[in-house]
Amino acid sequence: MFTFYLEPLFWILGARLLIQLGIYLILFTKVLSRKTVKAPSDRLPGVSVIIAARNEAENLKNNLPLILGQDYPDFEVIVVNDQSWDESLDILKDISASNPRLRIVNIQEHVLEFEGKKLALTLAIKAAKYDTLVFTDADCNPLGDKWLQYIAGA
């Protein structure tokens, strides 16, 4: 007949097991009951909105004021005028005169084999002030003044 439950080692190991289970129970209930806290709107990240445009004068005239009018604390809009031959650059200059959030990158002619939208987006990314980038097109209009908050994940 075994009488291991009378041994002191059995009671020491049993006590350690109960203490350890109690510690795990306390730690895991704290972890599981933790609530995620949403960042307040004053701590939203700065955002650079990037638009590559080529011969988009009419779309820039209609949609750019909607993007610049977003209800967001800290953002910039970078429009790359990619060799437009319409009045896109003139419209961009007119809008930027009244809105300091708008930055214009103008590509007059491509260098060697680098051309297309990829070059325009690369130049805009290099010109961006913020780490959070939002890409859109000139022919897309936001669905409201909270669009940028929604896109930035706020």
C-alpha cells in the first residue's frame, strides 16, 4: 500500500501547483478583461493624401475641394501633375493659392525610360511629409467630410 500522500514532498509540490494556478488565473482574467481603448481624435496620425493626375482638369476642379475640405486635424494633399497638356496645372495653382494643405509636384517630361503612373507615385511618396499615406485618383470623390478619418482607421 502506497502512502505517498503522507510524504512532505507531495504537500510541497501540491502547494506550489495551487499557488501557480492561482497566479495564472489572476493574470489571465486581467488580460481577458482588458478593453481596447480607441485613440482620441487629437492623436490621429498625420496623413499624406496622394493623387496622380494626367489631364484631369475637370475632375480636379470638382473633387479636389472635397478632399481638401476633410474634417481631419493634420493632413496634406499631394497632387502629381504628370505631363498634363490641359489646364490641370493652372487649376492646381489656383486651388493651392487659397489652400496651404495642397502641394503640387509637376512632371514636365520623363527622364529616359521612367514614365507612367509609377514614377508619379514615387515622386509623391518622396515628397510626403507624413508616414501614413492614402492614395486616390482625381476622378474619385469622397463620400463626406469624414472620409479621411474612416480611411485612416480612426
